[in-house]
Amino acid sequence: MTLLSGQPAASYLVEQVDLPLELSRRLGALGLMKGSRVTVLRKKRRGAMIITVRGTRFAVGMGIAGHITIKEAG
């Protein structure tokens, strides 16, 4: 499943980031890479999401969230 289908207050593990190299590197610098834990804080109606990665909160749009593959953190 993709990050776009993640639910608020749930934690997930990133399996794959399928984005252009430059954007993928930028997200990696923020801590969003394969194996990192992502917590969805809030989902907006139009697709924007507020997430936490390694203690840092930031927003991602639906175009980016739809290209990040996740699985539930157990």
C-alpha cells in the first residue's frame, strides 16, 4: 500500500520510495528512506498529509505520498 492510504495516528515502515532521484535524495536527507518509521499525524481532504519521520514533522502532497510504498509497523 502507499502512504496516501495511511491512516492518522498509525505507524508504518517505508518499503520503497519511487520518486525522481533529486526528490528521493531530498526526502532521504529528511530521514524518509527505505526502512524508516513514518507516523501519519493528519490527513487533509485534498490529499496533503502531515507525517513524522525521526522526530521531524513535515507535509507531503498526494503526488509524493502516492509514490511511497509502506507496510504496517508491527
